[in-house]
Amino acid sequence: MTLTVRLDPTLETALERYCANTGSSKSHVVQESLAAYLMTSPHTTELNAGLDAVQPSPAFQAFADAGLVGGIALPLAGSADKAAVRAQVQSRRAERALSSRRKPA
């Protein structure tokens, strides 16, 4: 399906910069953004039944499998340093490795 969308100049510029920085296509970014929006929007909960089959892109799944998708809790903005971030990332990796060993094969 082809869809034409009008974007305000600020959003268009942001999309172009994001795509240039990540190497993603505009179509890919819009598809994943729309899927995420529809799956989480409280206004479309009853309409989302068929969206359970929507799968993340292979690139997203590869990053997720490598533990590169997610977030960490940091102290107040501006007070985190590289060592604190590194410690949290290592802690999450250790937790993930431990939980994967506990799962039955």
C-alpha cells in the first residue's frame, strides 16, 4: 500500500536527519513508528487485535537479541558519567545472562 503523508517542515527535517544518521529509509521509520503507535495507543486498544502479528524488523530484532535495545535508569540529568552507565549496562547483561541460564531448554 502506498500512503502520502504531509509533514510540517520541522518534523520532515527531523525525519531526514534521523534517516541520514541511522541509514534507515523513511518508509521503514514510518512503518515501525506507526506500528508502535497503534500497538500502544489507548484509543485503538480494541482495534489492535490483528496487530499482535506485526513483527519487528530483522534489524530491530537483531539489536534486541544482542541486548542493545532498552533503557537504563540514570541519576538526575547531567549527573551520570560513563562509568555509571557502563556499570548499569554490565549489571543488566549479567541479569539477562543469569535469567537465560535459568530458562528450561
